[in-house]
Amino acid sequence: MRLPGMTREDTRLAIQTIFRLAQLYVPVPFDKVSRENKALLRISIGPKEDFDREGNTLAMAEVLSLRDPDPREIWFSPFVKWSEGPVTETEINPIPVGAHEVAHALGFSHNPNPGLMSPIINRLVTTPSANEMEYFWSAYEEWRPA
């Protein structure tokens, strides 16, 4: 997979970073699997018909309970110019966007306060706030670290 505007290697490194960040707040191992193997979470370029060409929607995720064993998917917009560098008017770094969407796929919902789950992506935020984590742990008490 290659995000538009990035090399395959830069895309691979960005996805690895997104999953490493997710492991900081959810004790779930993330491993790369081959296309033939069933994965709980898949990242791909989304179907063009699901995104607007203006780039208003950067990515989407299926939101399922962590207790749900069905696979979930995250789609990045094919119309956004992605970049491993800082966010500019024309380029978006996939790491904060991906961290936000992985959190959706793991059961987090939007939060009106500033943080990872704000509906407006903050390019500097890649992990949930203490309040977001408390909300998450209240739903998944069995996952709370001892």
C-alpha cells in the first residue's frame, strides 16, 4: 500500500508508528499479517466513492466494540496528499489522522474537548488525553492496567 504523496517505505513507517502509538494506550499487540491471514484491523486506501474530492474527510474507521471479534477497517482518503512531514495547507501527515482512526476502531468516540478524539484533527496530538482514557477504561474495565 502507498498513500498518495508518499513512498511505500514512508507509508509503511507511518503505519508502524500509528500502531506503536496505539499500544501505548491499549494493551493489544499489533502485528503485520499477510493478506491471506485474517486481521482484526486493516488499513487501506478507501473507496473513492466514500470520500469527497476536496479532502474534507481525511479518513474513516469502522467503530466496533473491542469485545466484537469481527475485523474492522480504516480507510485513508485517496484524494488527500499525504506527507511524512509537518502538516501544510496542501499536505497532511497520516500519523495523527491514523492514531485518531485506530482509536475509533478500538472503541473511542468523538470528544468535543481538545484531544486525540476531537472531531478536528490536531497534528500534534497522537495519544488520548487522561479524560479520554478514563472514558475508555470505564467501558473496558477489564483492559485497565493494574
